[in-house]
Amino acid sequence: MGRTVFEDRRSELVAQKVIRNLEKRHMQAFYAKDGAEALEKALSLIPEGSSVGWGGSMSIEQIGLKDAVRQGNYTAIDRDTAADPAERSRLMRECLSADVFLMSTNALSEDGQLVNLDGLGNRVAALCFGPGSVIVIAGMNKLAKTLDDAVSRVRNYAAPVNLQRFEGNRTACRETGSCADCIMDGCLCSQLVITRNCFPAGRIKVILVGEELGF
């Protein structure tokens, strides 16, 4: 069953409040009613000829943004094309100096703070510093009421779900579905980053999308 017009209206109303709070924190913020509109908006924020990289993100893949960059007038820094782990690592490092970096966020609070949890830290490193512009695609399912709620969502939902993609991983949350605050080999919870302000202003651009994207 699809979303109702009432759910869509509620998402847009809440998104407008969140956008105001993101802007207070010096991020650019936009609302798109669906993935197609989010794709159009994201591409409008990427100058032609830009070098563009990304981290691991289901959301940017779901809206077709990775394919649009690959097929457009951009230089894609695409780690998925790597022939071996060494090349993949090199491309991930190259993303840190890209003109534009694409990602989602594991959660965001209604007061406009982004919360992200990383294993290697390459994604949060790019969010914090390096690329000239960072575009964040976030479905409204990522929204949490408070910062504490956002951190809880990341640790107790997003991380355990994300780890189900990795065969052979035997961390506690993959085996049980619940966070055990572990530091086991293969843990994806090495770096917990809360972005409470954007400096320089406007570098981070958040597109809230009125549908479920990622997890």
C-alpha cells in the first residue's frame, strides 16, 4: 500500500520545520516530494565538469543519482569500478578531494543535527572536511525527534540493518539484530559524528525526501 496524501502532507509540514533548523545551522536545505524530484534537485547543485565521489549509500542509489553522475558530464570517482582492494582504497581517498561528495545520513534530528556512524570513517571524513560541497539525500524515515533519538536510531536500527548486507561479518548486532556496544573486528561503529553546524556556511546541502530511502 502506498503513502496517503495525508502522510505526504504531514511529511512536508515537518520537513519545512527541519529545513528552517538546518538553515539556522548554516546548511542549505530543500524538500523533494519523491526520489525523482530529489534527483533533479541534486543534479542542479552539481556544476558540470565537477569531480564527484560518494560513500556507501543506498539512498543515492535508489534515486538514481550515482547512475546520473556516471552518465553525465562529470568525473565520477567510482570505487565500485576498482579492480582490487588497493585501487578501491585509493579511490576512497581520492573522494576526500572531490569537488562534490554524495551521501545520505544515518539519522537527523528535528532541530537540524546530522548523526552518522562509520566503520572506516571515509564517509564522515568527507562530510567534515575535504570536498568543496557535500550533498546529503535523506528520506523522511531518517528523521528523529531529538538528538538522543537520532543517536539511538543509528546505533539500534541503522547499523544492525546495514550489517546484514555483509556476509561473513559476525559482530553482535549482525547476529542478534541489537547493538551490544561492541568493539569486535568488523564493527561498523568506529566513528560517531554529530554535525551540529556547517562551516563554511552552505558547504553541506541537505535534500529531505518525502518517502522512505535507505535505512
